[in-house]
Amino acid sequence: MRELQRQIASSLYERLALSRDKEEIRRLATEGQIVEKAADLIKNPLVLEFLGLDEQPHYSEDELESAIIGKLESFLLELRKGFLFEARQKRFTFDNDHFFVDLVFYNRLLRCYVLIDLKRGKLTHQDLGQMQMYVNWFDRHVKLADELPTLGIVLCHRKNDALVELTLPADANIFASKYELYLPSKTELKARLEQITQELEGETHAAL
């Protein structure tokens, strides 16, 4: 009930409209949340207003990570169903080099590891390549034979969908999601929701 109240207060439906994922909006309205594949776990954007951070131009990745750990229960609820927290700054080593994954989760519904890397600025192809390396290492050295492939999420403040599409193969288990520390204004949310509603109605009429 507490999470339901938070999602209502933070305009869940309107935030989905801002994501421009019309199919997700339509499916959520008719079926509710269903987790069947890796992509069903990804929310874009993630709204982290529950962190209670003051409005500033930017925060460092360490500050954002510490804030998330401090509000871990709320972050797990924002991620969606089935997430279990495993580690922060998980270290692995090869060729005498050390690498650190910011946050490691396990999703019990899909039975797979979920790695999250935090980026405070604009997403780059190097960020995606780094996450691919993390995912490959987990798949080869951590994942059990009966578990699904590891899922990687790069959580960034700004992303370019075209860059993601060109960098990653179509079947990649790597995703990029935006995070927002503060909800957009009600006026902006309302305008975007009205636009999406009109587009959905237009598609419905065209199909008839």
C-alpha cells in the first residue's frame, strides 16, 4: 500500500507517458505489470525523488550511489518486481586489473543477475562497452548453468537512443535508462500525457 501511494503521488502513469513507450502504457493499462523477459524489468526513466537530494546541477556517481544505498528499499521498489540486493562496488579481477560494478542485484522472477552502473553525465559508447565486459564476466564466472544470462543496466542522466542502437546488437542484454532526481512539473506531465493519449487514440481509429 505504501508503494502504491508513492506511485500515485509521483504520477506513475504520467511518468510512463514521458518515456514515450506507448506500447508499455497500453499494456500496463490493460494487463498490469508482467515480467516475462529481461526487457520487462527495465524502467525508463527511473525517478529517484525518494532519495531526497537537494536540487543541484549535478551529483557525483559516489554521492548518487551512497544515496541509493541509504534508500535501498525504495530503490528496489522503483526498479520493479523481484529484485534482491547483493553487492555494492563488486570487484572482479583479470590480468591483474581490478574492475568494480557499482550495484549488483539478482532478480528471482527471471533468475538472473542484474548489474547497474551509474553515470552522472551523458551516456557514451565506452560506457556500454564497459557494461558488456561486466556482463560477460558474470556470465562466465558467476552465473549458474540453469540461470538466465546476466542483465546490464547503465543508469545515466542523459542518453542518446541512436547511439545505444548503433553500439549494441539487437539481442544484447544491455540496456540504458535515464534517471531523474526530481519529477517534472505537473504542467509538463499533463501536456505530455494528453499528447500520448491523442496518439494512441489516433492509432486505434486507424486500425479500425
